[in-house]
Amino acid sequence: MSSENWFARLNAGDQDAMEGLLNEYGAMMAYVVRGILTDPHEAEDCLAEVRAKLWEKAACYDGEKAGLSTWITALCRNAAYDRRRALARRASRAGALDPNAPDPKPGPEEEALRAERTAALRRALNTLSFPDQRLFYRKYYYLQSTAQMAAELGITERAMEGKLYRIRKKLQKQLGGDVL
Amino acid sequence: MKQDEFDQKLMDEVSQLPPIPDFIRSCTPWQSAVRKILWGMGLCTFRFEFFYLQYLLPLLGCVLLYLGCRTLGQENRWFRLTGRLAGLFLAIHMVHLVLCATPVMGTIEQNHPLSFGLGLLFSLIPMGILFCLRQGTQGAFTAPDGTRPKDYLGRALLAYAACIAIAIWCELVPLTAPSEGPISFGPQITNKFLYTSRSIAFILLYILVLVWVGRQGKALAGRGYDITPAPVRVPGWTLLAAVFLFAAAAVPTASILSARLPMPPARELSQVQGDQSVRVQLEELGMAPELAELLDDHELEQCRKAQMVLPLAPDHLYNQKHLGSWIDGNDVLCPMDDGLSRLTCWAVVLPDRQVRYYQFFQWTEKPTLSLQESFTGDLDYHPCDNFSGCLAWTEEGRTLSVPLAVQLGGGQTPEELPAWALEWYDGELAALGHLKYIPYVTFSMPRKGEEVRGFLAWTEDRSGEEPQEKEYFKIIPILRHQNSWLLFPFQPVTSLAATQSLGVNSPFPTSCASFSTAAKVPW
């Protein structure tokens, strides 16, 4: 079924469409989320959140901008990553909210700096070979564990650590020492 | 900046740089495993019979098959069994490769039940792999509500079973027959349609197997993320390198170790020399001392009543163009490998129209390689018996010798020959009642030995013939030497020893010449 058809049916409130979509992409969604969130309960909560988002955002999907699987993958990755960051923040604050803490939203200056950093990272990534870029995205975008990457690529964890170390060093060099 | 901080920064920043579309689709461990299995099965089955690819590609295929099955091994017991079968298949291939470098493989191939069993093993293991893969796939991808995935692997299994059925049928019902006529280029087809269609059917069925395995992979691509790949202890490239390094080391080693022929224990020549008076008599009649000194008690007894010793003169050189042999007096000298061989022949005329032939060889320059050698006699159409052979050499100032067991080729009776051969060999059959015997000895030269030499002898009975004014004596000695230490697949020198083949383009260069003489004899 084409992505347009999926979303036409989802927008029409067709329950079977959601079931079919989950049958088709459920395993992939779980794969992305479980790579980022190692706690199975958190991963399950996140998947429930993504399923809800699929309902909500079905109308926002633009088939011309991205393929269906790409869109769903991005949805899963961002939801899982946000949840992971929130968990990390919660752990570091130990539950206490500081009323004097600055607004976490980036200001215009921070936005401009971030755009520069992103451009620099893009240039640095382009210097990596294609296989190294794939490893980089598995590690830093999908946050997969070294063990998982090693098993899926048929190499030992030690060899994978070596590869990631070399990629990191190369990027550090490209990005001018330790500044990012 | 610490490593963790740098990593965290990268994670944050890369959110703005999503990967290429469908990146995650290429990550599924199922797809990569199926791809390896597919390539593995293809390489194990479709063979390219040149540049040793018929051995190398199946080995590569087995490694890929094993790597693919190994990835799935953690998922369920069927996948685990698939991995073990693939490992067994790889091990059998490695052993087979090594055995191909030894005479053992030839022995297995000549034994029909063993050869058939080996072929069956090579066919049934992939079938077992397919079966376990199918069971594992059905187990791993059955939905909680009991919905099973499309069973493409089941179809592949059926197609493979049909391939095996065709193979067994071909084995049981031969579609070919030995060709008739003296000039033949292989077996004759008894049923042209079946002969051609069985190969086409086999190829089509096997392509179907691969197509269905591929389809199963694609059908489950979206759900392949459910597979948890097994952790890797030995990386794929390391395993591949280890397998090929093993092959590169084991094959030449097996080839060298098995190429040397077993030799009986040597004795000092002085211990086997008997009645000196006969030897002196033979030398006085014209036998060269280099041959006379090799004759033991038994040989001297054979020649006790010698009337004449006739040196035979070389009258035709075979293989001169390829090896550059030449005639020097009554000797034929022939460079082979990095050595130089010498051939010479004598006929010892005995009473009662008996003749004892001696064809003698010597390595005047010993070649570096001393693996398989053979020395064959091509006889005339007379009844012959009392075959004997001897190898001698000098080692640490002593002359050592071993008797060589003479084997006989040829000798087929008319009942054992096809119809065309009765006409083709009518001369031999009329004179002897069977094809002439071709005596030969096989041996390996002692590593430390110098002046390696030897002879092949037999007695010819001419009592059934009318006496001639001049009797004609002719023999063709054939000396073969293995010139390559790596003989893969292994080829025994015996495959040529009982033939008149000149061994051009074979690993056994052949020194061969016709020796003859005509003389009045006191019969």
C-alpha cells in the first residue's frame, strides 16, 4: 500500500489502517526505540507515545518530503532521544526543580551558533568514508550499543570499539581539536 | 573535552543532520544474514571449472553460508541447528579440499558406494540447512495471533528436493553409454532429450531455490528487526582469512607429503650379488657393467645360459620437440625438469627362442624434485613373463638397491573389449589371445641418493614363431617424472604409467624412445 493511502485511511479514523501500519513498521519502530532506550518499560512507553503521535500527526505527513519509513524512523528516534534526555535530566536533578534555572529553550544567538556547529559537523562527516558514516549514524543518531552494532555487522565488540575510536579521533581532528 | 562530553555533543548536534532516507532499512540483521546465505548457496552449487575456481568459490560460499547462519543462531533452536549444519558443511569442504591433494580422493572416487555417499552428503547437508532455516523462520516470525509468514523457503525446499531426485535418478538410470569406435570424445547420449533436459531442469530448479530464498528474505525484511543477532567471537573476515590460509597451507603440505611413494627397505648391493661368473660372462658378451652390477641372484639365474647380449640402438625419439632429447651412441639423453635422464636397452638371447630384455634408466643429473616416477615398457606382440624391476643409487659411498614390484596394465581379453576394439587390436589379439601387457614400476627417488638408476626386465617367448634369418628385437622404454610439487587435484603417476601417453601438458614429462636391433642368433 502507498504511504498516501495509509495516511488517507488513518485520517479517516480507520483502525485497520493503524494495525496494518504497525504490522509493516512495528518491528522497525521497536528496533529504533530499543536501541536508544535500554529500559524495556521506557521503550514500551515511548512506542505507545509514537503510536499516539502517528494518529495525531498523520495529517502533517508530506510524502514529497520523506518516505514513510524515513518519517516513522525520525518520529521514533526523536521521541526516544527526547525521552532519554529527559530521563538524564531528571536523574541529574534528582527530582528537584530549580526556580532560578535559565529557560532551556535556545535563544537566537544559541540558534545561530548551533547552525554553525551543524554545518561544521556536516563538513566533518563528509570527510568520512561511507561505511564509517554508517557506523557514525548507528552510534550517534540511533544510539545503538557497541555490542549490538558488532553483532549485526559480524565483528567483535573490540574491533567495533576500535573503529568507533578512529572515527571519533578523525572527527575531533576535523572539528578543530575538542571544540564542537 | 572528555570523551563522554564529546560523544554527548555529537549526539545532540547530529539530530540536525538525519541520515540518508531508508538508512535504517539497510540495518536489519535478517537481511544481511539472508544475503550471505543466498550468495553462499549460489557459490556452493554453480561451479566454474577453471583457474581452480571449482574449489575456491565453494569454499568461499561455505564461509558465507556459515556466517549468514551464525548471525541467526541466537534466535531459536532451528536457526542454531542451521548454523551447526553450515559449520559442518564448511568443515567437510575443507577436508574434501585437502583430500583432493592426496591419493585418498582418487580411491574414494573409484569406489562407487563411497563416491555416491560423498555426493549424497554434499547434497543433503544444504537440504538440511534449508529445512532448518525454514523451520527457524516460521518459528521466529509467527505472529502472536498465530499468523505464519509466507512460506517461500518451503517452496525452495521442495525445489531442492526435486534437484536431488533428478540427481539420484540420473545415477540410477544412466542416460549415457560408452562410445563406440577407436576415436571417441566422451560418452554417447542414449536419449538426447532426457540428457539435455535433466541439466536444464536442474539449473532451473536451483535458480528457483535461490529466487525463493531471496523472496523470503525480502518478504520478512520489515520484520527482520525482531531477530537478535548472535554475538560474534570470530569476525567474518578473520574466519574467511583463516579458512583460506588453512587451505593455502594444508593443500601444498598434503600434496608434497602424499606424492612420495612408499618404498621397500633398501639393501646394500653387495648383499644381493650372487654368482660372479655369470656376471663376468654377461659383461664379456657385451652387457654394460652399470647394468650387470645391478643383477641379483634371481636375475643372474635367468641369464645363466645367455648366448648373446645385444645392445639395442635408438631408432626413434618421441617427445623430442617438447623435451629436446637426443641420441648419444646407444643412449637416449633427455632433459626433464632440472635433471638429465639416460635410457638404454639390451636383449639377452637365451636358448629355446627365449629373450630377456633389460631397459635401463639413469638420472645422470638428478632433478631437485623426487616425488612420483614411473618406468614403463612397451613390448612387442610376443608372450612375456618373469617381469622384474630394480632401483639402485649411491649414498655415502655405498650402492643401495631395492627390488621394484612390477605392475601390469593391458591384458584385456576379447570378451572384455567393446566390438570396435576387436578390429582395432586384431594383431595383438591374434598373436596373444589378449591385449599385450604393459609392465611398469613406480617409485620415488631417495632424497639423499645420487646416481639413481634402475631397470625393468622381462622374458619374451618366441618359441611359437618360425625362425628368421635375422631376428628383430624392439622395445620402447618410457620414463616419467613428476615435475611439480603442487599437483592439485592429485594425479597418480599410475594414471599414465600403463599407457603409451607422452604426457605432453601433463605434470609428468616423459622420456620415450624406440630401441631396436636385428641380428642373427644361434637358434
